[in-house]
Amino acid sequence: MTLNNIQTLQALRQQEWPVTDYQVLDWDNAFFITTYRPGQTLMMLTNGQPLVVNRTVKEMVNEFAEAKQIWQLDTKCFYLDSCHCPIAYVAGRHALVPSQGIRDENVVYYMSEKMVHHHFDRKLGGMILCFKDPAYDQEIKLLLDVASLRFEKILRKVDKIAARQESINRQAQEWLGLMEKVTWHESKQQNNDFLEWQKVWTSNMLEDFCEKMFGQPCHEACEEYMKHYFHRPYRI
């Protein structure tokens, strides 16, 4: 069945679609997924055709995170300054993003790279997300009952994480001699950004270890360790 008009979750859930027991979720094979009926996930494929999978959204997202190596500690560090922001699964230009809180039964996980544009429609009272894959002519428009400010905040955080990951990648390339020459100022700023992130990551790893092993984060002890040993040059 071809979808030409703006779709709502209610309308999609009221219709019958092809069903399968298993379907891999990948960066390039779906626009979005959401709950269809109990124990089932509605997956909008990039060819514009809906598919019902006999698995929960939670199962599909968890399997996706493992396959794409979206690790818990990394993600926790990325969201340190955004405690109440729903967690997205980010890998550079790729991102599987929740439209709202993950406990909301109407949460939609969508591929931001496949979203060609979005806007808040005052007349319809919701966000309209437009998806299109270059390989197909079909454009899918989805209307979501979500607050514009909240939706944009989640996306801005995704952009920040992607930029941080890109910075880490550039620094690694420079260290390995795989990057073109940059100015001294650019190199210094890039290095400082990377070291700051590495410090945050290591500090959280230590505190997470202490909390799981000793029942408390041991913040002061971790800070003292970082102060004396982190980024300490190797000496012979």
C-alpha cells in the first residue's frame, strides 16, 4: 500500500500491514520504528512500505545498540550535562533518535539522517517529520503529537554528540599521521577538546567502577587519581 498523505500513529496502527517474526534494524533500511500493538513493532522501511515485526521496540533497539556498538559508558558520558534528555543512539552522521521520553507509548525512534526536513504545524498541532531515501521516490510524512521545543532540544543534543565524535576521530587521525596538515591553533584546540573528553570519559569510568564495586562513586578519590596520573607523560 502506498502512503501519500500525512500519517499519524493512530492511523498507522489501525491498518493491517505485512508481518514478519524478525527484521534487522539498520541505519539504512528504515525511517522509523514505533509500537504497533502489544509485542509488535511497526517499522517504516525506506521504500515507503510499513512492516510489522513480532518483537517489541525495546528488543529491537537493544539489539541495534549492541550491533552498532553504542556502548553504555560512552553514552552516559555524552549525556552528563543533559540528565533529563531522552537518549539517542549516535554514530557520527548516523543517529537513531527518540521523538520523546522512551516510556511514552507513542515514542518514535527515527533515523535523523533520513529525515529531510521537519517543522511544527500549528494548524495540525504537532511536528511533521518528512522522510525520503534517495533510492526511492516515496516521501513519508509523519505527524507527531510532541512539543516543538522538546523535540528540537533532543536533536540539538544529537548534533553536539556527533560533533564531539567527529573531534575524537580527527584527533585520532592526526596522531596516526592520516590527517592533512592543520594550523597550530587548530591542532591545539583539537587536542585540548580531545583531552577534555578523555578526562570526562575516564573519570566516569572510574566512578562507575567504584559505585559498582564499593557501593559509592568515590568522587574525591577518583579526582585525586586523575589529578596525579591522568595525561602524565611516559618517562623512561
